[in-house]
Amino acid sequence: MIYVMQYTVSYNSLMDAYKFASIEAHKVLLNAKISGSYHLYTYQKTYSQLSEKDNQTKTPEEKFYQQQAEKEIFNQGRIVYSRQDSWILNSNDARNIHFRL
């Protein structure tokens, strides 16, 4: 028996352990992409609202918020638009893995 997070699982093989880890990693990545999508939307909305204002009428705080929103759009976009699916979920690749013990 191996205790992983809140699950107690009996593994029949090392491949089952890798598949389980892959599924759990996929869940974490999916949750990060979902929350990242929401944050990306809010930062884009903030940035577009601040971009509409003329630079001479912006307060220093608004300029700062616009710069921060631009940075966060880049950071959240890297999370949301990256393809990080777990490769081990592909059954064809999983069948081709052989372990030498």
C-alpha cells in the first residue's frame, strides 16, 4: 500500500503507479488552467480599460496597474495556452514502455 495525497491505493505494477501520478498531475494542471482563464479575462479587462485612457491623464497608480496587468496577462497566458497534457495517458505510448528491473 502506498499513501498518496488523500488516496490509499494498491498498485499492481509500476505502470499503474505512473498512470495514477499522471492522472493526478492532469487534474492539477486542469484546475490551474481553469483558474488561469478567469484571471486572464480579468487582467485583460483591466488592461483594456486602462489603455483607453490617455497617458497624460493617468495617475501613477493607473500606470502601475496597467504595467502589472500586462505582466499578468503574459504569465497567465503561458499557463492557459500551454499544452501540458500528461503523455502517459496515451495508451499507445504506455504500451511501448518497458521497465528493466
